[in-house]
Amino acid sequence: MQVNQGVTLLARNELRLSKGADLPIKTTARSLPSAGSKWKKEPQSVAGGKVEGSLHNSGKVDLAAKRGEPIPELLVHGNYVEQLGSRLRIQNSEAPVLKVLGTAKLAGTLELAETPTESMGTVLTADQVEGRFSNVLVTAPDGTPFRIFYNRNAVRIARMPSDS
């Protein structure tokens, strides 16, 4: 899905991504629609977007930036619900790129867009985390493996120790 400048996207109470759908959150996207709100462009704020309602992911939510661009963040004022086969693609940063003010129900695959420079990082925070990603390890593009850790309110990754 791509929403160009000047286009209004409306949703009621929730936004659902069907299988095969791709929702890239880029620096030009400032506010995602839902609950009847409109897609808005805000002046020079943090890259990313906001969903005023629940986000149901059966496709791919892409929270990665091109080199030199700010890392997008997505704030969900509701629940984030993944279906089996969905994907969450992130670019790791010191702060979580997905913040859920509700329950994050995980079932899809976590992907890394690039190799994090940090050995540990937070993928998402939520009022409550339920379920797990379908992958136990996530491999960076350069082959570096990261283990996925869960607690009640967050999902984190940590670089696996090398065998050498």
C-alpha cells in the first residue's frame, strides 16, 4: 500500500493488512489512519506514523529506512495483531521502533533490514506482549544471528556469541 501526498486514506476502528500486503512506514508518512481519521503530514516530527486504533498484520509492516534517513517508528493506539505468515521488518535502533499502547499479539516472522551496530536492542514495547514470533533467531543480512527475548512488556534481540 502506498499513499501519496494529498491522498486521504480512511479506516474505521482498525487497519487490516491482508496476506501479501506491504505497509512500508517511511519518513514521508507521518500519521496512519484509523477510526475515521485521515492520513496527516506533520511538520518535521519523528519519522514514522501512528495508528489510532488496532493494526492487524497479515502482510508485512516495514519499519526500515534507506541509508541516511531517520529510522521510522510506529505508534499503535490499540492492539497490534499478527497472523501466522505475516512479517515485521525493522531496522534496529536504541529505542523500540514499534510502540503498542495495547496488546501486541505476535505470530509472524521478525526480520532485520540491516545488521545492528549494537549487540542488544529493543524491537517493540507494549502494555502486554502475547505470543511469539515464528522464528527463534533472526539473522541480519550479513549472516549475524540474533536471539529474540520476550517479557511481559517488550521484545528484545541480542547478538549471539561467535564460535571463534
